[in-house]
Amino acid sequence: MFEYAPAPESRSVVTIAPSYGLFIDGEFGEAKDTFKTINPADEEVLSEVALAGPEDVDRAVAAARRAFEGWSTLPGSERAKYLFRIARIIQERSRELAVLESLDNGKPIKESRDVDLPLVAAHFFYYAGWADKLKYAGFGPDPRPLGVAGQVIPWNFPLMMLAWKIAPALATGNTVVLKPAETTPLSALFFADICRQAELPPGVVNIVTGAGDTGRYLVEHPDVNKVAFTGSTEVGRAIARSVAGTGKKLTLELGGKAANIVFDDAPIDQAVEGIVNGIFFNQGHVCCAGSRLLVQESIAEELLASLKRRMSTLRVGDPLDKNTDVGAINSAAQLARITELSEIGATEGAERWSPECPLPDRGFWFAPTIFTGVTQAHRIAREEIFGPVLSVLTFRTPAEAIEKANNTPYGLSAGVWSEKGSRILAVADKLRAGVVWANTFNKFDPTSPFGGYKESGYGREGGRHGLEAYLA
Amino acid sequence: MTATATSRLSGLPDSASDLRTFLHGLPGVDKVGVEARAAALGTRSVKTTAKAQAIDLAIRMVDLTTLEGADTPGKVRALSAKALRPDPSDPTCPPVAAVCVYPAMVPFAAEVLAGSGVHLASVATAFPSGQAPLDVKLADTRDAVAAGADEIDMVISRGAFLAGDYGKVFDEIVAVKEACGSAHLKVILETGELATYDNVRRASWLAMLAGADFIKTSTGKVPVAATLPVTLIMLEAVRDFRERHGRQVGVKPAGGIRTTKDAIKYLVMINETVGDDWLDPDWFRFGASSLLNDLLMQRTKLTTGHYAGPDYFTLD
Amino acid sequence: MPESSVRLSVRKTYKLYVGGKFPRSESGRTYLVDGDNVSLASRKDARDAVVAARAAQPKWAGATAYNRGQVLYRVAEMLEARRAEFKALGVKGSEVDAAVDRWVWYAGWSDKIAQVAGGANPVAGPFFNISAPEPTGVVAVVAPPSLIGLVSVIAPAVVTGNTVVVVAGNPQAAVTLAEVFATSDVPGGVVNVLTGHAAEIAPWLASHDDVNAIDLSGVDDGDLATELERAAAGTLKRVLRPSSAPDWTADPGVGPMTALLETKTVWHPKGF
């Protein structure tokens, strides 16, 4: 047996301070309370971070408001150069940021290094170029920024979600107050340092760390003109309610329960890769994860055998090991939810399978898991698990596949695998989802609009479409 | 039971049209997907003990090759000597798997290799183009075997394959296999000329159905030789073929593999696609010449702890 | 029988328009509007209208854009033909003209909006990537009272392939417009018109799980608008908020259409 020796990425490229304050008006400052952020792979405390209260959020919003006048009237070409500068600094510091992201989030270094960070830099480059071309974007001859954007992001792609929020907001002349997720605040704080390195005017970007309450203060703040949220549908619903009647512009990127549909004429080996990538990428902590595999019954057995064989080669463990495929679950709470839903899956009669896979003693871990014999009535086929757990269902005809795929309140993404072009196009047409990956999965690009139908939210991030959320 | 039904049940096609139906019924290959997968496997980091193990295995898998018009008995003798003792300064260095030469050169290699356990492979069948009448190809094969080759690397008729004449390609392989007698048959698909991954998969199956002991990517004589995605498809083919027919077939990427880093990527690919059973010189070979010296240099770096230089390794 | 110099006119009964038919309210209720007894729609009428709209939606969205454009142009023709009737309802001739022109304008968008709102995305990789707009589905519309306002909220919704349930602001004008639809090849269920009180019906539409979007253009009560918006959050409906001073005669731009469109982005690898 060919065993790879451990190949850890060096931690020495990143220096994490023992504590971090809030980044308001270009300065780091203390808050009354703090909380600890840990490495989910070993439960060690990484740093102690300020917990922003209502008065801190007030100060941040006020700083953003003050900065708005200057920033929004700056020529677009000048705003562009700041964003280009930020993009470059991100590229220069990308290994440091990748290691940091893996430490705080638990994701494998090969993903933070090869997926997250390149996309983060690319996102800033893309929107930098829009800053002085907004009148050509199709939103009227004189599109105006909205003002102060309150942005709340999740823990699954901390820096990437920050980029998706901040880059278009700044390009369009808005100023921002961003709240990173409670369990992954560090890369946003490093980004604050990048803003300083780029000499971004104070107050244009403000980072307030904290938990759910901090986020609520921010989205409910009366002087916020725009709310952008990525996270769970439950919280999105609450935000939509709280924003009702205020006139704040709102975009939401919420949960999903994507169907990944494999037809009998699919390129099987690539489909297996797509299934694996669809649900085990980033430990399945992906809102657009292909968490429901819909496989044509005639090839189900063969496909599942291939899938199980492939899953047996997944390497679960130290996120900083360059050969790790599946890292740590982000938090104890998330692990508890995945565990609970998986137990429900088994109780409800679905057949559970995981490859043999030793898990570390400390930290939060969950072996890649599939459930076969799942029907639409099972909770694991309906509820977002947000973990490395795949529900396998079968179908007989294209119509049945489409019906099952759409039979969910969500509508974020979907996958289709077939070598027949006309089938791909017809199925893609009928899927009620904002992103359809045909013969591929989990692909992202700054130029490509991303966002959901139905309860997966509204608004698009990425591409020309992504500007609309920040323009009046 | 009819003959057709029998062959269907055994999975062997019994006519040209059946063959076509079968090959075109194989799952398609998505180019972008297979290339992404191959590239991802290429990012595995293999260090320290794993690397040492991989280098020795790779050396044992080398078909040390010279296929030049300028080949002479002296060159072939020297190469064969190197095959037996790749690193004369280090007795722990294993020999390579085989020496691979033109048929006319087989007797000179055989002199050196006799009784050593290092195999003697010869390209035959009007290598590299395959554009010769069948009887010439068969005579070529028989001569090489008679001169001492225990492995034959044949080329398929790419022209016939691309023209859709699968039956002709199939029959030629069957005939050459018969001419090989007890010698192992490696079937060179010349994937660079097949142009698409779908064709690589079909040609792999065609060769295996016709009796190939090994399927091999390339002659090394056309611009595109072995690549990771092509090898991945061939590995998937031998895996699926064994699943279906119970017979294991070997894989040999050849041409363009020059560095240890490249070789290790192939080993990782075997490890994660078909597993242990193919991590063996009996089932996987590298068709290469300059690769060996890079493997030796890396091996020396690991054993001595400092970087090696090319002047310290033989150029035969 | 003695001859009479004054002929007694035949009055119109103003009923609801649901699924291509003109039913009375299931509740049997009517209310008096400018001397006419108008059907007073109930929550169950709203429910039936949503069922009709949902049933009609896939086929309407699946019709070719060219075909939808033709049908909408036919609506403009029929609207023009009823000019006198709208005038008799008190709508100014210039407003009827504007409504017809607005409708024609939207009819022409049917096969152009996808090109304006969608397109190819130059992703950094070997992928074909295209974004195209699709209707969001069933749209509940609380319509403003003016004819031009009514037309300006219905047309952008249906030209993009949505089907609508309209809570009328001006019952007689809305029902008369419904008669235009009924005679214009608009498939039954594409436009459904409810007359009654927005405060009574709209909350049921705002909270209905099978409604995808709600247009609050005709809601002039701020508290009601907030209540509806909050109810709409239950299923994350797309919400078009009322503008404080809507100028229905101004160029609407593409905003009213794109607000009711979803963007679907499709990726496919490129390779031999």
C-alpha cells in the first residue's frame, strides 16, 4: 500500500495576534466584551476577538456614513484603483490568508489555497474594473450608490463571502459595515489590515465581529440603507421580516438542497467526481452543495459502487495537510446538527454508509456519509444538513427527475449529468434553481451570477447582475 | 444458446457491428472533468519515506527504452547494463522492469539481460506507424520473439480505428497476440493520434477485448505522448474491464515522462484509481529513457541528504 | 306595447376574473362602487385565483417569447377597441391612449428582455456559461387605481412569463380590462382579477406559500404595506415596494420586469 507521509503546510506564514479589536473608521479598537475563536481541528483557541455591542455597531455605521460622502463622490476610476490594490495585496498574501482560513475554518489547505483565495482575489479584480463603468452596466445612465451597506456573512467561505459582499459594494460607491461569522472572524480582521495596507480611506470598510446579536443590530440599524446576508434560510426569513417597511434594499443568499441528477448516459467517472465534489467539497458546508443525488435507477447500482470506491480514497484529517480532502467540521454546534440529522436518516430507515476512515481524537469531525434508499419523504432529503452527508434517491424518467429535483422550497443550484446535449438543455430549462451545473459541479467565477430561486433567497452575486444589489 | 447470446453473456462482441455498438455504448468521457481530476491527483504531496518508496517502485517500473535509427549493438548493450544496475554506486538500487528496443536490437540486449529477471521488450508490427500489411507485422513479431523478446509492444492501426474499422484493429491484435506465443503483448494505442478521450476509452476496451496483456499510451514518436488524463482513462478502463471480465490488464504510459515528480503523479493516480493491485511492475510500466536518471538523482538526494548532479549518473 | 323614446340600458355585472372565467365571489358578497354592485372577493377567491395562476404558469412561460409578444399585442388592439368604454368609466382619453401605448411597449419586450438581462459570462475556465432570466412564477399584484397604473403593473409581470393575481384598485376598470384579456387570446389563468378590499385579500396572498412575488404598488397604507412585506418574508417572496409618488406616465425602464425575473446561470464544460 502506498501511504503518503504527512505533508503539512507551514503555519509559520501566518501570525495570529492573541486578541483583536473591532475595525472601525480605519482603526482597531476595543469592545466591552470578547469571545474566543478556536481551531475546529484541535479545539485550540486561536485568538480572542471583540464582541460588538449596539453602541459599537452604531459607531461603525456612523463611520461608514461619514466615509460615504467622500467615497461615493470619488471618481470611479479612483475607487477602481483602490480595489485593484486590494486584489493585488490579497494575491501577495494569499498563502498567509489560506493558512489562516484553514486554521479558523477547518477547511483543507488545498481548498483554501487553490479555490478560496484565487477566487477572492479574482472577485476584487473583477469588480475593480466595474467601478468606472457603471453607466454601461444596464441600470440606467446614472446609477447611484445606496449608502451604507450592512453585510452579514457565514462561516463556510469566510474570506470569499467577504469578497462577494465588499467588492461590488465598494465598486458601486457604497461604504460597508461587515460582520463576519462568530466562528470564523479572523480572515475578515486580516482583510481590515489589508484595507489599511491599501490606504483605503477610513470608514469605507468597517468590520464588527460578534455573534447573532451583533448581526441583528447591524441589519436593524436605522442608518443602514442596504442589507446583504448570506446564511441560513431561517435567519434570512427573520431579516426579511425585520427589514419590512424600512425601505432598505435587501439581498439574501440562503440555504439549498440541490439535486445532482445523473442520467444513464452520463460520463460516469466524471459524474462520480462531480458527486464527490458536490457534497464533500468544504465538508459539505456549502449552500449550493449537491446534497441530493438523483440517479437513474438503471445505473444506480453501478454508480453507487463507483461512488463508494471513490469515497474510500477521501482523506479526512488535518486541514493543513496538503493531501487532506475533507477537513474539520466548523463547530461543535454544526457537528451536533449533522449528527442529529444523520441519526434521523438512519431512524427513518435509510441505509447509512461511510468508508473506513480514522478520525482524529480532538476537534470536530464527521466521516463522509451517504444514505441510500432515501425517498422524498425522508427529512434528510428535505432539510439542509450542511455537512458531508449525501442522500441518494432514484428516478426512472427525465420528468420524474425534474419533478423530484424541484420538489423543495429551496432553489439555489442543481446538477445534471448526461452526454446528450438536448437532454441537458431541456432539463436545465426546467430546473427551478439559480445555478445549474451541467456535467460539472460547484464551479464559481466572479463573472458568473450566483443566487437562488424560492426560499434560497433573492438577488445575485457575481457578474454584472451583482452590481444591481448596490445601485439605486 | 445461440453464438450471439453466448458472446453477449460473456461480454465479447461477435461481429464488427456488435463491436461498434459495444464501444460506442461505453460511458462518455468529459474532457474538462477528466483533466481536472488528473490535475487534482497531481497536487498530492509525496514526501520523505513515501517518496523514497515511490522512487524505488518507479525505478522498478521503468521500461528503459531506446528506439532510434542510430541505435547500435554497443548502445543497446550499454543500456541493458544500466537496466541491471541503474546506480552502480548503490547496490540497494533496484533494476528496472525491462529494456525496450527495436527487433533488430533484441539479440544484443538479450546477451546482457539473459537470466537477470529484467524483461526484454521489443516494439514490433511496423512500429511506429503500423502502416504495413498484416503478414509483415506478424513476421516482425515472430522474429522479435524468436530473438529473445518476452514482451512485444505492438501499435494499432490508428488509420483503421479512426476510419471506424474496429473489426480490422481487433483482428490484428488477435493475430499478433497469437504470434507472440508466450510473450506478453502490450498494445500501443497512440493516444495522441486518437485525438479524443472517448476514443482512448474505446481503443482501450478494443485492445483488452482482443487479448492485450498491457495497454500502452504512445510510441513516443508523435508530438503528444503520455499524459495524466489519458492514463487516468486507461486505468479506469482496466479497472472496469477486470470488474466485468475478471482479467487484469496492465497499463504503460510512454513518452514525455521525464521527472520524478511526474512519475510520482502517475503512482498517486494508480493508488487512488485502481489501487494496490496495479502498483507493481507486472501491471504498470513507464516507457521512458531520461526518467531513470532523474529518479536516480532524487533517490541519491534522499539517501545522502544533499542535491545530486547529472555528472554523477551514467548517460547510457 | 307603447313605444318608448328612452331605451333602458343593459347594465354590466362586474364579476371576478379567475382562470379565464368570470365567476361571482364564492362568498356571494358584493359591494357598491359608484353605483355598481361589484363582487367582493374573499380569501377563498384569492386561493382559487392562485390555483388558476399556478396552473396556467408553466404553459405561459413555456410559450415562445414571440408568441407571448403576439398575444400581448392583441391585448393592445382590444384595449384600443374599448377606448369608449374606459372613457365611460371616467378614464381620460389620453390615459387610455397611454395605457394602450404602454401595453404595446411591453409587448415588444417579450423577446428582448432575455438578451438585455442575460448573456454569456466570460468565466476563467473551459466552460460555456450563460445567464438567462426566467419568470419567478405566480405574482400577486395589489394594483393602483389608475388604468395606466394597472396596465403598468400587469404588463411587466406577464410579458416575462409570470401569471398574476391582481387585487384591483379600481374595480370597474380592472374588470373591463379583464374582459379585454378574455377576448385577446390570453390563456385563462394568466391574469386573474379580484375586486374587493386589499386589506382583506392581500394578506392571504402575501402569506400564500404558492405565490412567488408580491407587487405592493397599489398599497397606499404604509402599515398594510409593512404587514404584507413581513408576511411575504415567510417564504422569501420577492417584494416590490410601493413608491411614495409613483409617476405611471414616466418611462418605467426594465426594472419592473427584472424585479419579477430570476436569473438562472448554466455551466457546461467545453471539450472534444
